[in-house]
Amino acid sequence: MTQVAQAKAIVRALSRRGERNAGAILYSYRRVITIAREATMIDLRREGDVHVLRFDDGENRFSPDFLDALSAALDELTAAPAPKALVTTGTGKFYSNGLDLDWLSADADRWGPYLERVHGLFARMLTLPMPTVAAVNGHAFAAGAMLSLTHDYRVMRADRGWFCLPEVDLGLPFTPGMSALIQARLPKLTAHEAMVTGRRYAGEDAVAAGIAHRAVAEAEVAATALALAAPLAAKDGATVARIRTDLYRPVLDVLT
């Protein structure tokens, strides 16, 4: 029996006993389940001066729970004392496959508020008060690829995993904010090719195209990202955030 099924059984039992607050108990139980699930989606640890934020939810799509968990982790990270830098990474085959299209398809009214949250995440990452490195351990597709572009550096696997913006093949135009982010963070010719053709870039191709800074063996992705981040941790976070804010003001104006 699942946890939710157990909760429903408890509520039914309470109802038979005439308990008036059964609905409130169920709500609380579900909230506990949600919090527990969010805790397993994101793992935040510190290695020296570098915080490692690991996504651990399968394809790491941006479900509402995933976005909640990521926001909470960024709150914790922002409040942490300096010096500090950030490395994000995924698990298994995926860095992130982007938007949760299954959840979105259930209700068209969800699109507007949901995209505002995603735009807010991109804006927050661009202005995070510390240096950032994306350790792209596997596939980074669509909004997951865009998330990697909000980082200062990107390290990809050389042997497996693609960076891809497949919106053209999905029949989904980029939002103005997404388009602005991509064009600001990629060379002009690469942005055009990636957006218009949906090309899948392997690690070495991504380096040649100016998408990634390094392409290394799978076992070296995390270590390479940490090596890039560690010397930057001493940078003043407020200054880093201000420089990025000024540098990407046109993008932030569209995202927010």
C-alpha cells in the first residue's frame, strides 16, 4: 500500500469514528509525503568551499515539486557563509530533460504560472551571488539545457550525453525569455543552429561550438567541475551577482 493510500485508509477509519478533522489530517499527511519526496529529489552537500547540488529525480524534469525542492536548496545555499561556489549535476543518464510536459498537458491553464516559475529560476541562477559550474553528467535537453546555460561554466561528458534544444521538433516555440537567454550565452551561429535545427551536440562538439568549456570522461566530470569552481569560491558573491546582473540586464528584463 502506498503512503497516500495509507493516508486515505486512515481518514476513512477516522470518518467512521466521527472525527471531524479527518480532512485536515489527510492534508497534513500529504504535505509530509510531499516534503519527504522533495528531500529525495535534491541533494546539497559541501566539499571544501564548493557546494554540490545534485538532481536525483530520474530525468530531473521541472515538476512543481522539483522546482520547490530546488528553490529551497538555493535559499539554503544563498544563506551559507562565504567563501562559496556552486556545482550542479544530475544522476545517471540525465542532467535534466527540462519542462514536465506530462504535468502541463493535463491542464492548459498551468502554462502561464508554470513558465513564470521557470523564468524565475533562470533569472535567479543568473544572479546567484557566487560562481557556478554545471557538471553535465548526461543529457541536457530543452529547459534543462537552458538551465546549464545560466551557469558560468559547463563541463560535459565526452563519451555520452547530448546538449539539445529540441523545441523545433516538438512544435514548441521558445518564450522571449528563453530565446534571450540562449542568444546571450551562446555564440550567434551556434544559437541559430541549436534553436532552428534542434541539433544534438555531444561533448566534444559542444566544446567546439562554444556551448561547453570542457568535455571529459564520465569519471572526471565532477572532479573537473570542482576544479573549475574551487579557485573561484573566494570571489566576492555580491560583486559577482552585480556584474552578472549588469551583463545580462536585457535577458533579466525579459525573464522577469
